[in-house]
Amino acid sequence: MLMDQKGGLKPGQEFPLAVTFGRAGTLEVPAMVGKSSAMRPK
């Protein structure tokens, strides 16, 4: 879940993503927004 988002996300946009682990602490990694590919229910 992305929290405290300021504005929308567009395909190709890159932003820093902070991932917090219970024992290892927080790691910041680059994240790239991909094209939406919602699937139809079968």
C-alpha cells in the first residue's frame, strides 16, 4: 500500500519506495510505475 501520496502516478514515473522490515530496519529502493493491466474476471 502506498501512503501519503502527493498526486497521481503515471506509467514510466520513478519514485523512492521505503520498505520497512521488522528486524532489518528500513530500506529505500527505486520503484517504477508500470502500465495498468487489470484482468477480467473469468
